Amino acid sequence: LFFSFSFVGNCEIDLEIKRYFCRAGVKSIQIHGTMRVILEPLIGDMPLIGALSLFFLRKPLLEINWTGLTNLLDVPGLNGLSDTIILDIISNYLVLPNRITVPLVSEVQIAQLRFPIPKGVLRIHFIEAQDLEGKDTYLKGIVKGKSDPYGIIRVGNQIFQSKVIKENLNPKWNEVYEALVYEHPGQELEIELFDEDPDKDDFLGSLMIDLIEVEKERLLDEWFTLDEVSKGKLHLKLEWLTLMPTADNLDKVLTSIRADKDQANDGLSSALLILYLDSARNLPVSYVLVDTLLS
């Protein structure tokens, strides 16, 4: 089941730290995203469904209406608080491959539902871009310069960042990334390009590709027009790799990736090893000493 999830809540949360003479609070919280709910396995008795799993296909949008946040962030230990950090915490629990699984009957194999085998592997050849917007300016904006572009690539909760190409509107990265795909349809490849700056990086365009199309074609090598900007295009080569239960084709795969070994810093994958840590017993007791500073 797919559905659009939206939570809009008005609240009054007030916090006061007298030692630092600051007050803060939250007036409202909004979360928007695409969620999937899986009802499996089916069983012959009531409640007919053995477990319920739910997750976001991609990182949701979070909006928090803070009050007095500037003073609050001056407090030691709290200066790292932000919407981004809170959203990262949510992603660690609810964005693929992370999920919440609730068993409805006692005999269901919860580990297989919570940690499923990936549907496939997406190999992303992040090659080059052309005709990007020049965001750098000189003489207070009178002279237009170039950009220092880099890319952010996301598949679910997996994030990759390319190197930065200095002062180039037609950058060539020639980098390769591999991402595990756990659910499709619904999951997408998301790419954003930015211009690196000392203060705030400028947006250079985005791209979103449905992984169903990649799986269908098995190999896509195309130039894609960037969205949300007036110009610019991105050259990608996308490969859909299917997981095989045996090593019958391993020699063929090894021969193939040796030809492309220079494209990735840590080499290309030839197989996938999945480990599930079930439990541990009789672990040694460890003690942690905590020193408290009193002022």
C-alpha cells in the first residue's frame, strides 16, 4: 500500500534555561512524505496478516516552527540542534532500508521482515554535466563567473557525494556508486547538483528517475535535462544488477568488472554478502567512568 503521509500539528512547547537566560519553544510541526505499508505474511487464521511493516520511500519533508531558537543554540551541547539533525534521526528509523515492523502473531519470522534481502543493486555511473549555470560572481555581482559543481546522490537512506570540480560549467566526475534497492515500484534515484561556496552552496539543478524504468531497461546511458533550473544537463549510466542465489556466474562477473575497476575508488562489487546478527549471550561486563565537571 502506498499513501501520502502528512502530519500537521499545532503545539505549544516551551523551554527555559535560566542559567543561560534563554527561552525557546515549538509552535507547530509538519511532516510530509510518501509512505509504504506492507501487510505480510498472509496466514489462514485471524487476523489473516502476520505482521505490518511501514517505512518512507525517501526522506520526508520536515517543518518545525521554532521560537527563540537563536538563543537556545548558544547553549553548550545544544548548538547542533536543527531541523536537519532531527530529520536524520527520523531517517535512521523510517527511511529505506530502515523500517518499523510490528508482528501481529507470535510465530512470525520477524527478522526476515525487518531485514529483507534487497531486490537488486543499482550501479550509478556519475559521469559528467554540461552547460551548468554560473553561480560565482565578482565585483559585487557585476562580473559573472563559473561554478564549483558537485553532486548529491540519494537512493532511500543511502547518500553519496561526488568530488568538487573547481571553476567548471562542464564538469567531468567519472565516479561510480552502488546502492541497494529494497522496494520497487515507488523508490527513485534522486540527484541534486550544487555549487560549492564558502558560506551557502548554490543550487544547480535536480533529477529524479523511477527505478522501475531502470530495472526494465537493465542499462540506461543517457543525457538528462536538469529540473528546477533554466539550463544544464547530466550524463548518467545506470545499471540494474540482479542478485543470484548461486555463484555460477561469478567468473563472468569478475571478468566484466576488471575492465571497469578504475571507475570506482574502492572497486566495483561482484557479489553481496548479507549478515544478520541475531543475538549475543554471556558478554563481558564493561564499566564506563564518567568525570563530571562542576562549576
